[in-house]
Amino acid sequence: IHPGEVLELTLYWQAIGETDTEYTVFTHLVGPDGQIWGQKDNPPVQGTRPTSTWKRGEFLKDTYYILVNPNAPSGEYTLFVGMYNPIDGTRLIARSSTGEQWQHNAIPLTHIRLLP
């Protein structure tokens, strides 16, 4: 992908429980300098499926279009995802499949090479 282009990301969520909290999803494209060069935050499924409506065992498809900053330098980037409470900014705890908590409660999904 090149700076200024849009990165399409489709997430698939499975509810492992129910909550009264309406979390917002964050997606961050983080460069080798640790800066966020692309970001899209919104409630799941473009706001049509708040987490407070999820039922245990339910699967949801959730697509994001992340604009990459036109000034982003070339290099290896990491795409992170997670959820936070929009009222106080507290992030939902994110754990790996082995139970370890991800740093900053942000799940690293993949690496993306940004071309000049």
C-alpha cells in the first residue's frame, strides 16, 4: 500500500459473553517510529451493532476503511485493533490465545509494508 491510499480491514468478532458497555473499536496503523499513521475508530459495524446488543456466541462481520496519512514514510507498519469505553477511554483487556495480555490492550493483527 502507498501513503494516501485506503486500507480495507474486515474484522470478525465472536461474543464470548454479554455486556452493558457500548465499546468503540480502534484500528491503528503504527509506523516503525511508533507513531499512528492511519486510524479509524467507531462502534462496531459502523455503529449499527453496539456491543451492548451482542449475544453470547454471536459472530459479526465489521469492515473498516483506514486512510493512510499521505506523509507516512515507507517501511514496515503494524496494524493494531482493540476496543475502548468511549466515556472514560478505558481499553478492554486484550489477551493472546495463550492468555497473555497484549501491550496497551492492542492486538497486533498483521504487518504492512508501506511503499514510497
